[in-house]
Amino acid sequence: MNLVTISGPPSSGKTAVILKAAENLKKRGLKVGAVKFDCLHTDDDLAYEKAGIPVKKGLSGSLCPDHYFVSNIEAVAAWGMEEGFDLLVSESAGLCNRCSPYIKEIKAVCVIDNLSGINTPRKIGPMLRMADIVVITKGDIVSQAEREVFAAGVYAVNPGAVIMHVNGLTGQGAYELSTLLFDERTKLDTLKGKKLRFSMPSALCSYCLGETRIGESYQMGNVRKMDIKNN
Amino acid sequence: MTQREILQQSPQALIEKYPFLSAFFEGQHWMSKLNPEQSLADLFALIDDEHAEDHAFDVQDFINQLMDFIAEMKVFIGNETFQVHQLSILPGTNKSGEPEGFEKLVFEPRTITSIVGPTGSGKSRLLADIEWVAQGDTPTQRRILINEELPDNAWRFSGNRKLVAQLSQNMNFVMDLTVREFLELHAKSRMVTDSGDLIKRIISAANELAGEKFSPDTAITALSGGQSRALMIADTALLSQSPVVLIDEIENAGIDRKKALEILTGEDKIVLMATHDPLLALMADQRIVIKNGGIHRVIKTSAEERTLLSELEQADLKQQQMRTALRSGAVLQRDMYL
Ligand SMILES: Nc1nc2c(ncn2[C@@H]2O[C@H](COP(=O)(O)OP(=O)(O)O)[C@@H](O)[C@H]2O)c(=O)[nH]1
Ligand SMILES: [Mg+2]
Ligand SMILES: [Zn+2]
Ligand SMILES: [Zn+2]
């Protein structure tokens, strides 16, 4: 089985792009499954089901969605292998730009859209900088010049990545992307022992653990203060 | 430069040497509060574990990316191998697996090829094959050659080089900038330094296309439909990196289409144009007929078609003159317009 992790800001087109790419893989007789990680709510599982793609969903609730991802991806991968998928795609909303849990030796795709603003590539951090493939969507809406400026911004942040333009509505570029997502030679047996590409912040303060009261005396653990005077 | 040499340099010195690095360093959040005049080695020494963790910063990853970036940019800037003198397609098959109806399809700079065929017949696939520089590895099995050779992989994978620029009906400007700021930004992303003259040329070319003139200080989102399209075309002609321009139908309203094509071909572009308007289709040097997912036929525009075109153009002109006359309150007469 191949495993690919796909992340990106909410509404950047992740689901749309995955569905279009999966369509092309299914035409080749390959079996594709999906898992969606999110915080509180998602309807993406319905979209995958409707397209005939077996799907699991994980909602992290009060936990950091990316920490939740790492704690669960191994079991999900095992499910995928049991089901006999050729490709398992994990979609996670990049809610926390810092965490974005990419795993070493597992292909990482970041989806980002042309409408998100010219400074977005610079702001987005490791989720973009550490991806193997960057997919840029919604090029149909903006001008050629804006596409070029945006792609140059992405390139400056992650010069080593494959950068592709995919249209999530028409599927233009999705065939090409699909050829990069699945590689016959890749055979994943287990995720056990694999490592994250970078550590996640150890964000454990009293609020992580359910504290609701505001005030100095309730704050424990990993607490960090703004420097208001010299800000 | 070796890794050792790079470590001795400060970000500022590196940017002076390679101006294209400014965009790269702007994306390096871990540096944002540090002094860019210090050498990288000294900067690294200032970073503690917590700082590194906050920014998911890893020294070796950073150096690798920086070195890759410099190496790639050096390859791109002013490199002959990225000049396209010729693009050609070797045939594949249509949706039924039958071979396509041509031997070798050649596109040269300064020429126009129109693409005709019903929607869904395979126009997007053709475009995608070119963009992906297909090597028999797409559903059509076509192969694309650049300068009669197997193309460099960078055409396919680099975010910085794309073979095809696209102009289509439903494109808008979405940035909140004036025309001048916008063009400066585009020029900067292309590493064009000293873009003042170029920007002037783009604006005057756009104004020639659009009829109603706009100034460099107009917000791009405030341009009329015709003005936006004119600016997009002039910008693509003069500032886009891509040697091939695909136009998806140009509406007749608000812009001089013949001049638009002249500007593009004048800048050495290979122009592909999907259209069913005879006025445009016959302006092309050749046209591709697409059927059932494949290229069915390639037709050189004949002498007779060229004559037809000039008749059509005259009729078109006549209509435009009559429209102008009507607008100004004239009574039309049969022999007024030739
Ligand atoms: N115009 C346009 N819309 C797109 C494109 N890709 C996705 N969308 C739309 O953007 C919205 C968000 O897409 P979705 O895939 O749900 O984003 P996700 O939250 O990242 O999974 C949907 O309405 C899509 O139809 C694209 O390339 N062009
Ligand atoms: Mg989604
Ligand atoms: Zn997080
Ligand atoms: Zn917390």
C-alpha cells in the first residue's frame, strides 16, 4: 500500500483535488481509501463515500488535531492494509500551521489556493516548507500573472518541492498529480518506528487539559507570556 | 559555493550577491528577529532548542534548501536550454485507441494555431499534455518534444518554469493593488530588476488594446472587463515566463482581438487559441481539429480561407462603423460604408 498525507488550509481544495485524483487512479483499477482528520466536524466523509471511496473519520475534539493525527495514523494505516487499498490518502485540515504532521518517507502534499493571498506562502510555515508536493488550486479564477506571482512565492519557500497547478472543479492537472501519488514500487507494511519530519510543539498547559478559568493562578505547565511592554 | 563558504556569509551579503534570495529569506521566520548582517554560522549559534522547535527549524534542512535554491536559480537565469525555439507533438491515440491523424505537429514562436472541436472532445487534455510535457505517460500516449529533444524534467516539476500560460474568459484580478504595483510585483517574482520601462510598455500596449485608457494608478479590481483582459494579455505577452500562451475564446467586446494576437506573437510566443469564431480561427496559421479525444486533422489555413478572412474582417469593420454611427445619432445609408 501507498500512504500519502495531504494537508492544507481549510477550503483550499483538498477534498476536491483528492476526489479528482482518485477518479484517475480508479480508472487504472487501483483501490483508493481515505481518512479525514478534523477538529469538531466534517462532511468530507460523505463526499468520499458518495464517490465510492471507503473512508474513516477522526475528530480530535478538544485535542490538537495534529497530535491526534499522530496518535491514530498507525491504526488507520493498518486498516487500509487490511482493506487491501493500493493507496490510502489522509486528509487533514491544517488548522495549526506549525504542527502539520508529516512523516519521514511518507509522501506529503500541501494544498494551497490562489485566492488565499500573496503572502500566504510565507506565512504558512512547515506545512508548506516541508511538503514534497505542493498543489496550487483555484487558478481558474485568477489572472495568469497572479498565478505566476503566487507560484513564485511558493517556490521561494519550498524550492525543492514539485509544484503543480490542479483545478479541483474541472480536474485539470489531477491526472498528472495522480501519477505522483501512487508508486508501484512503494510497499508500506507498517508505520511503526517511522518518524515525524519535525517534532510537534509540546503544548501542554492547563488549558490543554480542560481548564476554563482565566487568571494567573490557574495557569500551569507550559505557559508562555507576551511581552506587552516591548511589543 | 560550498556549504562551508555559505556558512561564512550573512543573509544580507547573500542577497546582495543573489537578489533572488530576498524572497527565500522572507519566508524564514526563525530569522525574523535576528540581525541579517551576521554570518549564518553566527546566527545558527544564537538559536536555542525552544526557538528551533517553535519554527520547526533544522540547520541541515535549511542549508540544503538554500543551496538547492541557489543552484536551481542559477540554472534558470539566462539559460539557453530554457529558450523554446520549437515545440512539437508526436501522435498518440484517441479515446477509441485509434492513432491520431498527423505525423508530427510543430509549433513555432510567432505562429498561431487554432483549436476547434466540440466541448469535451479533448481540448483540455491536449493542453494538459503540453503543460505536463507528456512522454507517452498520459491517457493519449502523446509525446512532446522541445527544440526537437526530450525535454528537461524541470518543465514538468519546477514551480518556477511552466510551459503554458493561460488566458481565459472567467479570469479576474483579485489582488488589491494598483496597476503599477501589480506589474512591479509580477516583475519582481520573475527576478526582473529595473522594471520601469517594461511596465510602461505593458500599460501602453494594454491601452492600445482596450480603447478606453487607464492610468498606472488605477486599482486593478476597478478596471472594466475589456481593460482587465487587455492588461492580462499585455502582461502575459511581455512578462510571463511561459513560451506558450493558450487563449480560451476571446470575447469580441471591449478589446481589439487582432492586435492582441499581434502583441503575443510579436513577443515570440507560441499562440494556441481555442475558438469557433471564424474571424479568429482563420487568423491562425494552422488549425487543429479535435474529435473523440484525439487530434483528427491538422489543417493549414488555405489561400481561399485567407481571402474569406479579409471579407469577414471588412464586414466586421462595417458593422462596427455602423454601430458607432448609430450611437452618434446618424441615419445609415447603403453606400456610406465600404
Ligand atoms: N473555482 C475553483 N473552486 C475550487 C477549486 N478547488 C476546489 N474548489 C472549491 O473550493 C471549495 C472548498 O473545496 P474543498 O475540497 O472542500 O476544500 P478542503 O476544505 O481543503 O477539503 C469547494 O466549494 C470546491 O468546489 C478550483 O480549482 N477552482
Ligand atoms: Mg476537505
Ligand atoms: Zn498544533
Ligand atoms: Zn494549551
